Amino acid sequence: MPRLPLILAGTILSASVLSLPALAQQAGAPAETQAPNAPQQQPAFDGQARAPQPPEVAKIKTEVVSEGLPHLWAMEFLPDGRMLVTAKAGAMHIIGTDGKAGPEIAGVPEVMANGQGGLLDVALAPDYETSGKIFFSFSEPRNDGNGTSVASARLVPDDQGGGTLEEVAVIFRQMPSYDGNKHFGSRLAFGPQGELYVTVGERSDAEPRVQAQDLTSGLGKIFRIKQTGEAFDGNPFAGQDNAQPEIWSLGHRNLQSATIDGQGRLWTVEHGPKGGDELNRPEAGKNYGWPEVTYGVEYSGKAVGDGVTQMADTEQPVYYWDPVIAPSGMAYYDADAIPEWKGAFLVGGLVSQGVVVLHMENDRVKHEERVPLDARIRDVKVGPDGAVYAVTEQRGGGNSTIVKLTKA
């Protein structure tokens, strides 16, 4: 593939080696150098925020593999190396190995694409190679408002680089509906037993967001469901009066990052308020605090609720950011092409405009590294070649680009 200029957010970067380590702060110092929004708040334990950068960072080469795309939200690799992508406005495309997007895939249901809504995440079924089945999340227009829904379908590619969704079925709906346009989530992640984790938001506004603490409501939750949409066996609140049986964990704000680690465990990063983005390892039945307990402050600068960062019966985040990175898209790196990243989490940063690399030790963040890309990063995936692929977006819409990151 010929080299293309990397044009992101009005900046032209060479597609050759970026001297990324030179752009970072010195090793051992935190990557984040800006003042916190809530300076009076202190971490609950050492290393919960502003972890040091690693002693050595890999030199990373970037190249554009596809550009001029619609405003994308997610991507997933197909077994043949092509990419299936979702566009926020409501279209799916297959991107060929030549980087060119095929025509719109037919059969995508109607989406509510206002505000933060649209066609959201996509994931291949664990048995995709034999079933052709995919799952996708979207903000669904409803008679009484809208909400995050999950559908399954069979993807039937055609000879023109497009295809059709057949046997489309909405298998799960976040309830109740709400007439708003913010905080839909949403990521999909398959666990080792074929269970599907579905992350959502709490719809942002003051009235609905308190339902993140309410087990009768599906706002501000992570769900664990079967591929047919029912609650997965052994869910923590199954059988509890009035609790939604699909709920796995509660007290979440707006979850747009989720992945499964090398041990088959779910990890997430959620958008906090002004300050307070959180890395968590959500466990069955546990309460992650929002909106009663959080780091950061309201966008107005006022305290969130009583301004507490710790409370009995709520979980502390494994790590938090103040100021925020604005997380979206997340991958666990278990490949060999960039050995320095083995076992790390890769998180797309919308505000931080790059990939955040979290080097872990004993389920804590040992080092935090930033790979600047000068663009809002909406999704991050590890390719079959071990390279890392980042999906860019522009605030308010515009075209997306897919950038490949490899070791120089």
C-alpha cells in the first residue's frame, strides 16, 4: 500500500516513524501533566491515578490504512482480514484489505442518530466462522423515547464488497426508555462461556441518572445475557424481587470501553464527570457508586452529590483520570508484534486524542503510556497481524480514518 499522509484534526503527520517517546514526558513521571479538576480529592491507594510512565517505550510507526470513511463508531475484524465497521448515522460497511469501503450493508434497522445516539458497537459471535452471526448495539427509537438495544443478525457478504443482514432480531432492550440524546454507552464483549456483556449509560440528565443505583431500572448498568437475550445463568440478581435479572453490576455512568482480558475477565473504562474517568474490573453484583460516589466534579464545577469519593458497599475504581481522557474503545493486547505492550490494555482517548496504554501488574496499573495521534479515537482493536488499529473521528461528525500502529 502506498504511503498516505495522515490527516487528522487539521494536522498532517508523516506515515513513517513518529518519534513518540520524544513527545512523552520523561520516564517515571506521569503522562498527565495538567492540573486536576478536583485538586482536593485524593486517591484511595497508591497508583490509583497518575501512574508513572514506563522506563522504556516502544517506538511506534503509524500509517493510514483507510480514510475518507463516514463517521465511524466501531470496527471488528472478520476472519479473512477485512474489517466490519459501524457508522454512527446508521450504516455498516465492510472495508477490504485494500482499505476501500464497500457499499452499505442492507438490513440495518432504524437508529436514533441524534446527539450521542446512533449505530454503536459490533461484535462477531464466538462461532461466527460457521454461523455468520453478528451482534450490534444501537440507540433505538421507541414510542416512549429511545434507549440502547442489542440485535443479532446473520451477515451475508456479496461479491461487490457489501452484503445483507438476514434474520435481524432485537434480542435485548435497555429499559426504561427515555426521551434524551446522551449516554447510551455502549460496548459488547463476549466472555469465555459465550456470555455477552452489554454496557450502557445512565442517560446523563439529573432525573434518570439516579436510576444507576436502582435494580428495577436498566440505566447505568452492565448486563450479562445469553446470545438469545435472556439473563445468563447465575447472574447475581436473578430471582430477586423486582430486580432486572440481566444486570451484572450497577452504579455506572457511561460505559464506552469494554474488553476481556487473558483470564476471561471483563474490564471496562467509563466516562466520568469533569474528571473521574474510571478503569474497573466489574464483578457480579457489585456497585460502582455513580452518582453517589465518584471522582471529579460536575461540568459546572460544583460537587457531584455530596462530593464523596468513598462509601461503604461501593467499589473503588482500579484507576481514574482527572482530567479525563474521555475513553471510547478498548482492547487487551495479547499479541507479539509490540512485545512492550504484552498484557496491557489499550484505550482510545477522545479528549486525550490518542491511545492510552495501561501496563498492568496484579490487577493494578503499574505504568500509563500515551501514544499521541492528534485525533479523537473512537475504537481500538488488535488485528490478526498483531498490529493495533485505531478508529479516528472528528467532533460533531465528519470523516473517520483507520490508522495502523506497529513497532518501528
